[in-house]
Amino acid sequence: MRIAVTGSIAIDQLMVFSGSFAQQLIEERLDQVSLSFLAESLEIRRGGVAANIAFGLGRLGAQPLLVAAAGTDFDDYRIWLKEHRVDTDWVRVSDQAHTARFICTTDRENNQIGTFYPGAMSEAREISIAEIARRTGVDHVLISPDDPGAMVRHARECRAHGITFSADPSQQLAVLERAEAQDVVRGARFLFTNAYEAELLTERTGWSKRDILDRVDTWVITQGADGVRIESARTTLVRIPAVPVRRVVEPTGAGDAFRAGFLAGHSRRLGTEQAAWLGCAMASLALGTTGTQTYPLSRRALRVALRAGYGSVATDAVTPHLGEVL
């Protein structure tokens, strides 16, 4: 099974301010704020939900297609992804805008001031996933956070052309209109949300939980340290415990790693519960690392994580389906 991942490609620029934002604000002048903060550190990271998920799939040997929009500054990022077995030939490169950026400063109290620039991502709505699927033989499309128009277009084209797709609206739920949210979700093979997004999804779509389950095949709800819930209108609820993590370094990107592991497992004919085991093992590795595309990965590391979470029998069941781990 070949998977196409649609969604965002972004570059994160993260700075740390050793002082306190609050101490720089004058209560009587909040309507005329003009401030500059001297940052003591800067980290530039590769990110974007689609790129993160494709990266994880590539490292598991799934050879995914990344279908997204980036800017002319994408060259180095493209090389990195290709080195990790991601097919970037279908990335639309804008000749006018930069790759999407998230610029964020965090103070000593963990308050944050951030700005997201969508840039080239706004051109993703010009991409036809149906045409790409016709030319590449893609079997499964994941629709992850992207330009809202692109998300709706991809879902509609998948339904119209009988292409299996999964939906991961996550961060974009806050900006999707009701009809858009319904369009993105309806007919999905898998629907991915975290626990908070599951509640938000009912509000954005105007559908009850039962209504949503009637419109998707399987709903996968990640719950952080509480593991994963897998729900379907046709089967009983399945609860998957999280893989224990000795120390959480950073939670950012764990959900993307989970999706990569889950979809890789599904593509190799693992059952839904077994695919979730692999997803949780991937997430546990991401939690122990700073950055979304920096976690260490090997067959041994995955086996250790699987054994810690689900025992030797589960590990032996999943291991033959890991593929060539990079």
C-alpha cells in the first residue's frame, strides 16, 4: 500500500527570552504595545504536520508521497526528506512565497508569543490529489492540517474518485467552517484526533459523537499518557495503553509520530490494535527528543518500546511487519 500525505510543510524558528513578558507590559498602554525582546537562543527546526508524518513513514520504509506546497527555500528541506525516503516530487513549489513559518519566543515563565506565516501553504488548494493518485497509483491519502481549501478539495476528490482517505484535521479545526469540517471528515477510513479535538470536532461539525461514527469507518483518539481509544459504529471500544516513557523531553510531534506508525502498520496489514501499538511505540520515541524529526529510530528501539508497552507476544507479532527501518 502506498500512502500520500497531504498537509503542511513548515520551518519553526524558536527563541528563548530569559526575562518575563509580563514585566515588560504597561497596563495603561496595552492598546499601544511596541516591544522588542533580546533572545538568548535560537533553534531552527524542520516541521509541518505532513512533513513530520511523511518523515516517520519514510523511516519505517513506507516510501510515502508528500503532497503539499512549499517555497523556493525548500531545497535543503527537500534533500533531508529524500534522504529519509520521502517522495517529494509532488510538492508544489511556489515562485512567490516562502515555505510556511512559525516564529515563537518563549519567556522564563513559559509564556509564548508566536506568529504563523502560511506562505506557500495557501497555494496547496491548487493541487489535485485525484490527478496525483491517477499518475502514481496511491492507495491511501491522509488529509492533515493544511490550507482549508486544500483539505476540502482533497476530501471531495477522494470521495468522487473512490480513493481511500483518512482525516486528521487537528489544528485546523479552529478555522474550518461547519460545512468544511463536515466535508473533511465524511467518508474517512480513519479519523485522527486527540481528546480535546474530539470534543471540538462535535462543535465544529454540529454532529454528535454517534453522527461522526456513522460517517467514518474508525475514529482513533489519542489521549497522551492515557493511551489511545479506537471507536467504530460496528465494533466495541478498544483502549490501547500508552508506552511508558521514562522522561518526556518535549511533546511536540508525538502525535505525528503516532500517525506515521499507525499508518505504516495498517499499510502492512496489521490489525487496527496492532497498528496502534506501533504508533504508540513511535510516539514514545518522539517524546524523548527535542524536535519533530530528530527522534532515534531502529528495529531494536521499537522492539524495546513495544515490549515495555505490550509484552513479548505483541512485540513478536509486530516485528515482522516493521519493514526496513532507517
